[in-house]
Amino acid sequence: MSIPDKIAAATRISEFLTGVVSNSGLRVKYRITVDPPLPEERDWERPEILVEFTGPDSSLLLERGGELLRALELLALEMLRLPGNEHEKVCFDCMNRRSMRLEELRMAASVAADKVRKTGAPYQFAPMSSRERRILHLALRDQTDLRTESAGEGLHRSVVVYPKDFRPANRAAQRSVP
């Protein structure tokens, strides 16, 4: 499902950001693009609205792992009342951080896949957002000898990469107990 009125949503985001930027003293500018073109290799990320920040204070948005940038994005999503499964439809970026993070996650997925193949043991990533977990799942979707699962709850949810036919030892032990 797409955002029903993307222009109206982009206008609401712009109004919100105008207030935030002018009242915060942040020296940043932003550009909002509806239905932005994205490179082919980013087939799993197709935002309907892309907000890109630039300016002298851009680095402040990216401090502490992009905490402020993510907070602004979350506030915009809440303002638009988008359900959690549609949060990927709005994307905030600054200094190309998102594409760099996507590439970092793809490389991490590749390293984890190699490690699982070599050791035969599962590999668990650190907890991350649903959007980043999705990127890992999709990055490994064509690996027929592996499978991925999300594990944990809430803020502690992470991706685990398993050999395709992996069965934990404790499950086998639990089944054999009369």
C-alpha cells in the first residue's frame, strides 16, 4: 500500500521541518523528493518520500549513530500516522549516510554468511531497527545454503544467520526426553 496523497504528506513534513529547523537553530537545509529515483541495486528500499539534509550542522544530525536524524524521521512518521509496516515509505538521509549504512549492512551480511559457512554455527547480529533487519534478510535472500530469522523482542530484536538445515542441539535433546 502506498501513501494516499504523497504531495500532502511531503507538505506536512516540510511544515514540520521548517518549524524544527527555525526554532532549533540548526544550520541545515533539506530537500524533499516524492518518488525519488534509486539505483537498481537498492531494490529493497523504495521510499515514496525522501528527505535529504545538508548544511554546516549536518554532522549534528549524524552524531551518536544518527540518533537525531532517526528521531526526526520517527516524529514525521508518527505525524503522518503511518503503520509500522509502512515506515520504509518515508526516508530521511544526511550526507549520504543511508546509502553508506546500506552498503555496510550488505558487507556485514556477506561476512556473516562466510563465517556461518566456515563454522557451521549460527551468527547473531547486534540488535537493530526493523528497517536494518529487513536489509540483512534481503541481502541474504538468494543464499540457498543459509536462512535468516529475526530473534528477540522490541529493542533487542536482531537477525540470526543459520546454515539452511541447522537444528539446535537443545531442541533435539528436548524431543528425546520422554
